[in-house]
Amino acid sequence: MDEKPCAVVLLSGGLDSATCLAIAHDEGFSVKALAVLYGQRHAVELDAARRVATAHEIGDLMTAHIDLRIFGGSALTADVEVPKHEAVEEIGADIPVTYVPARNTIFLSYALAYAEVVGARDIFIGVNALDYSGYPDCRPEFIKSFQKMANLATKAGVEDRERPLTIHTPLMQMTKAEIIRKGVALGVDYSLTHSCYDPSKDGLACGRCDSCLLRRKGFEEAGVPDPTRYMAGVHGNK
Amino acid sequence: MDEKPCAVVLLSGGLDSATCLAIAHDEGFSVKALAVLYGQRHAVELDAARRVATAHEIGDLMTAHIDLRIFGGSALTADVEVPKHEAVEEIGADIPVTYVPARNTIFLSYALAYAEVVGARDIFIGVNALDYSGYPDCRPEFIKSFQKMANLATKAGVEDRERPLTIHTPLMQMTKAEIIRKGVALGVDYSLTHSCYDPSKDGLACGRCDSCLLRRKGFEEAGVPDPTRYMAGVHGNK
């Protein structure tokens, strides 16, 4: 009998969520991974999520299909060009066009439903306030507020107040380099993960979208070889 | 040019949400209706939502397709029998099996995304704390907490704090009879709406699920003829 407490981990197939999953495992949770397919350009992430789930032997990956394209409003869901830069410093301070309206609210709502059905009181999400400070739904105050709401929203929250639902954000205050070092220490195979917002049809990373730039810089700063397969002309840390 | 402020109204096709839509109209909002199709047994509600949207001339009904059946955990999404009773008094005080885990959290999250894309700062949801006191996500404290979270979750909430997002719940403290009288006063045609959790293939209401019982009692108490088409042997208020 599995006596470990169960946790739902939101798994996108990216570097952050793969690390988040490894941390949840390391903290002693029995992990239920949930991938949310939202009509994004980088659906190739889902394949990465499946590879990560398989590598960590966590059983079937629960996949929720939602379609945020009906609303539009983001470079990740509508026909807006994904911005490209040559260096991290060129990324602006404003909320980027890759912001998807209410995305993490919707993701966490699904995780909340799944957690309630499987009896989990812990949800892990790999949000990060340092690298993605432009996204309002990656900030600690948002997470704290969601957690409070979640405990009022559910049957579990109402009927068993002694075990409140907790939203874990272990990566919140870590730099990308720290996340990578932590993941390497926990045995994460980053060659299985995918971060690019605008990959080629073969799944090669563009190397110049915000997500690629942050990832490349992270491997460089961590002093860890970058296993990402980039398009011709782009090179990660060796 | 339409200078009315825009509001997103969650429209299920039921009696409550149709009244809610009429109230939003009456309060001077330009209404964007959002129906969420969630693999429920009563998908016939969607047809009702379309009829209501057409009757109120609010343009296209935005429909979000989500699948909560993947999680199960409710008589409305899994293969669990919908409970039937002969009278409202038989409905228990516990949270019923028709509770769908995190449903209103997910619905409101979609409404939040839609509101942000169309520039609406007002969301209407027809929840009611009196008749459905068993559902945790129909209580005022949940709505208040969601509203707070929503203003931290979105770009609009962060960039334009002078126009905070408001979740309107005009039916919260009304009895079903009061809701019906209000709707009749605003010209709602309840023959277009559908409430039954377990309708026949032809869309006839069972008359004995919790939702039907509350609806029948509402028409009776309001002294309004019940236009619902029930299965053989069940009669609404004449």
C-alpha cells in the first residue's frame, strides 16, 4: 500500500515543471502529473511532458484538453508573432505578448479539480517570479490568493479543514541556473524537456524567443552542458 | 458606437443564468455570454443557452469546450446515478453527488480569460446560496475570494487598478420564486430554459432531480405558470 501523500504536479514538459516534479518526488510525495493542452503553438511540449512522466515512472499522465484559442489575446494562442531577441537583456519589462489571459488561474483550477478527485491536498506548479516577472499570474501574491480561494471552493476544503490545500511553488525565488543545478542534483534529464515558444516542425528550439534565451542563459550560468536541440546557427552551452 | 460597459455572463441555459443575463442587461451592460460545455449529462442545456442568447439578441454565444469527465468524481460528469426525490424536503443537507469538483472555479477562470480579452471588468454568475447551499463554490465567501484572486491574476488587474474586476452574483440571496418573479418582470421566457440534471433524449425534464424539484417549487411559490416540458406523470404549476 502506498502511504505517501499524493500531490498533483502541473507538467508542461518544460524545464521548470520537470524540475518541480523531481522536487515533489524528492519531498516524499506520490506524484499525479497533469498536463494541460491549451491549443498553444508549442504542443510539442506535450510529447516532452509524456517523456518526463515516463522517465519518473509516475504512471499515466493525465491530460486535459482545453482550447484557449477561442479567446485569442496572446502570441501563444492567436496568430501573433512570437518576439525574438539576441540576448536576455533585450526582453522588456512590460507584460509580454506571450502572456495568456488567466492561464495559470485556469491551469490551477484544473489541478484543483484533479486534486479533489484523487484526494490530494498538495499542488505543485513551477512558476517563477524572477525570470518571468512580467506575468502577473506567476507572482507569490497571486499564488497565495489562489490557495485561499481554493480552500473555500471545494468540498474537501469545506469538509476537512485540518488538511488545507497547499499550492507549492518551489521554484518561485530561484534563478534559472539554480533551477537547473537543483534538477541535475535530483537526476532530471533535461534532454527530455522542451521550452521553446516557436519550435520547428521537427521540434528544434528557435533559441531566440524569451523562453529559449532564459533557458540558454540558465545552462550557461549553471555551468551545465545544454542538451537542447536548437535550429541551425544557434548553440547552447557546451 | 456602443458606450455601454461590457460584462461577461456565464450562461448555462438554466433558469438562474437566464435571469442573471436579463439582470446584467437591465443594469446597462453590453453582454458577452459564455457557455461552458463540460461533458455533463445535460448537454441539452447548451441548446437552451443558444435559445436564450438569441432571444436576448446578444450576438454569438461564446462556447468553451472542456472535459471534466477525465477527472470524474460527480454524478454530472461520471457514471453515477442522479438522485431523485419526490419533494424538495427530501434533498439532504450534505454536499450532493451532483457537486462537480472545482466547477465554478473553472467556469469563472474561463470567464476571467474571456473578460480580459474583450476588455470587460464585470462578470455575472447565477450562483445562489439559498437553494444550493450544499455547493461550496456557490457561497459568497468563495465568490469574494475568487474576485480578489482574479484582480491579482490578470494583466488588466495589474495595469488598471482603478477599474477592478467585479464578480456579480445578483441571485445570491434570492429564493427560486424571487428569481422567477424577477425574470418574468424583465421579460425572460423560461420556456427557452432547461434545468434538469437527467433529461430524456427528447429534452423532457425528469421532474424529480434536485434541480427539477427546486424549479417546480419555484414556479409554484411564485404563482407563475411553469412552462417546463416534463416527462409523463410529472406536472408543473399551471
